Amino acid sequence: MNYRYLGRTGYKVSEIGFGAWAIGGGWGQQTDADSLAALNTAMDRGVNLIDTAAGYGSGRSERLIAEALNGRSGGVYVATKTPPASGPWPPSPYCRADVRYSEKYLRENVEERLRNLKTDCIDLLQLHSWTRAWNRDPTPLAILRKLQQEGKIRAIGVSTPEHDQNCVIDLMRQGWVDAVQVIYNIFEQEPAAELLPVAQACNVGVIVRVAFDEGSLTGKWTKDTKFEEGDFRNKFFAGDRLERSVARAEKVRETIAESGYTMVQAALKFVLAHPAVSTVIPGMRNAAQAESNCAVSDLAPMLDKLVEQLHPHQWRRSFWYGGK
């Protein structure tokens, strides 16, 4: 496993991290036994950055992580997320920061994160969504700085809203965040234009999520793939989206055909090819997936030529998370 610094936090983190949404639920049937096996296998293979959130199974993911960490000697960083209080997701330009992320709410939510994780200090607390309307007066981040001074959290971050990756650029330039979590993959390449260079210039850590485009870039699906009832991908790939995504993934497969990479390997290596990226956090639902994802770190870096050949696969889909 290779390691990179998470910006100015000083954390030296595994370039393959553990994305813990699926072990909380929402991706079809998932047993705690499989989840714990995935966590333990990943950590045994060198993963030392685990990303979770309050909303992943109403704390289930966090509690499983605490269980897996129990008895280990340390050295594993856990990043979790606090969602905005009830209201539109992602927050709209008309939402008030003092309503969605009030100090009372943030303090209570952070205490819940601490209880679930069975710790007295959170390595990285991220606000789970944002609107650039708050950039002029980012009071929620000032509140997190107070919690940082009180010893409740070590580092502060923001997870970008799905439709507006660039809303964190001003926050990075103004020094409000130690890390950002962004969507970056072979289809979603917009962060390479400005966000990633700014993060690098400002020494802000970058955690990349959705490297597989919620699964389409694994190359495992066909246009007839069906997801279980309650699986969020039924909404993400509503209407003709699955068919369109599979067709584009097949074009990616053609591009990497002679590289020696599988689709999974190419998807992760493409993300890691950018020097601003600190870690990528694919979901891991069982030990086999953990083994497969962790092994990618040991492969040679993706050649610049192949990275360039993948640039034309950028897909400007805009915002489709609300369903067709």
C-alpha cells in the first residue's frame, strides 16, 4: 500500500481508503459479518483512512467501524460527516446556514458522532453538503473551528454537493477547510480544471468519492442489470441512465483494452494519477472487494499517455441525482 499526505493535516493516509456508505445500508442486502470482514481485510492490507457519515444507516456504519477498530493498536484515521438539519438536499441558495448548521445542532450532532465511533476526538469532521451561497459568511465552519479548539475534532472538511463540485474553491483559498471530499472519475473530470489545482496550491487534502460512478465504471453491468428494492442506484440510474452509462463504460473498456488494467483498476488508477488526490475511497462490502481494491495500490501508476486517452470520456451530465 502506498501513502500520501492528506494536505496540511499531517495525516499520512493510504491512497486506497475505505468508503463505508454501503456497510451502513442502502446498497442492497448487507450483513454485519461481511462488513466487518471487509473492514478488517482492508486494514490488514494497509488501509488507514475510513470514511463514513451520520446518514449511513443512521449511524450503523460508524458503529461497525468502532467495533472493527476495537482492539487495534491505532494508526487508523476515521473521517465522518454531519448532514445539514432537515431541509432540501443539497441545500438550496435560499437555505440559511444558521438554520441548517446551527451551533446547537452541530454540537449535538458531533457528540453523537463521538458516541457512535467510541472516541473522544474525530480525526476529520466533514459537513456532508454545502451551498456556495454560504461562502461569503461560512459560519458553520467557524463553529467547527471552535469545536477543533475544544479538542472535539482534529481536522475540518466539506463534502461537495453532487451538482457543484467547485463550490469549495473559495473555502480552500480562504483557509476554512483542511480537506475536501469530491466526486472525480473518468466520467466526472471537471474537478481537474480548477478544484484540484487549487487544493494542491492551498495544501488542502482531497478525498475522492464515486470513483466507479456508483458502479458503472466497474464494467460489471449490462443495460438489463437490476438492483434490489431499496437500493439507491434504482434512483441514480433511473429511466435510460443505466443503458447510457453502460454504453459509455464499454467505450472506456475499449480505451484501456491494451493497458493490462481491469475496469476497476483503471478507474482507481485514473483518479490516483492526479497529484492533488490524497486518497480514493471505493466502497468495500466484503473481504473479496477489499482485497481487490487494496491490491490496486501496488500496481504501477497509470501512464500519462493513457490518462490523456481517457480525457475524452468526460461526460457532462449536470445534475441528475433527483431522478429522471
